[in-house]
Amino acid sequence: MPDSTLTEKQTAILEFISEAQARHGIPPSTRDIQRHFRYASQTAVMNHLRALAQKKRIERINGRTWGLKSGHLATSRFTLPVYGTIPAGLPAMQEQVPDESIEFDPALFGLRRVRPHHVWALRVSGDSMINAHIMPGDLAVFERRPPRAGEIIAALVDETTTTLKRLRYDKGVAVLQAENPRYRDIIPEQGLACQGVLVGVIRQVRS
């Protein structure tokens, strides 16, 4: 729920500070904030920072940078569920118990303001995506959102088969492309549903 005591811009700046501080361990500089929000000068940045300080949301750290008060700095980590394998199949998330779970930091994958139940993982089987550096045994991490052309997705094909492929369009027709020349393109005949967009891969360390 938005904080009614903050303006929209103050909320955006506070979120930027929070994410940067959680990711790097230190808050961003005023110049970092200026560049991110494309302010012409630091005057507007300082005005927002002073307003946030007056509302007791940030404070001076080491007498220099403005950072979140310790009570407001929340960890971004959460438990990531791992459901089965792909391309062997994708269970319905709301009905299945994950095979395993891992500690996950969305900041490492460049995810911002992500909701835990919108991110999940599957273990990769097969070698159809090896040229995209996705290997058998890897954990493929997905985010629930609409896909864009060129992205790798967990695709439900014709309501029967799930596969991990790159989405492209050929004259308006959706095509699922492997990243291995041994595999042909897949053109859905009855329908295509994206069940998740790949945001990263966690490699299994092999001895």
C-alpha cells in the first residue's frame, strides 16, 4: 500500500535508495540519484531528500550520504520455489508443492519491486538451449509477466507440452526457437501460453 505521507516522486526516490542500499550495502550518492531521475541539477534531489528526512524516512550516514534508517531497511531476499523440470513439464503452481526451495536475492538478477509469488524456478533437462548457455541441471528462474519477442520463456504449447525456448515472431506468427541447431523451430498449432519469462540461470556446481 502506498505511503500517503509521501509524494509519488518521494516514494520513487525512497525505493531507489532502498534497492541500492540493499544491493551494495551503502546508499547511493546524490549524483547517483540525479542521474537516475535525470534531474538537471542536484537542487531538486536535495529538496526531496530533506523532505524524506523531515518525514523520518532517511537520515545522514557518516555525516555525508542520505540513507534509510535501519528500521526501514528491509532485506530483499526470499525463498524461491523450484518446481519440477523443463521441458519435461510445468505443474500448476497453485496446486503443486515445490520439489525444493533456495534462498534467492532478486537484486542479483536485476529484478525491482518483484513479488515473491511471481518468481519461481524449474530445473532444466535436455540440451536444446545450450547455445544460450543454459545447460542440463541448471535452475532456470522465471518471472510471471507478458513476454517480449526475443525473450526466452517457459511455453505451454497447444495446451499439452511445456518447453523452454526463445520466442520470436515470423510475419506475426509466434515461433519457439531452440538455441541448438539440432532442434527445429516449434510453431504452435492450437495456442501458445507463456507461463514465465526467463530472468536468469543458476548453475549447478559440478565437481
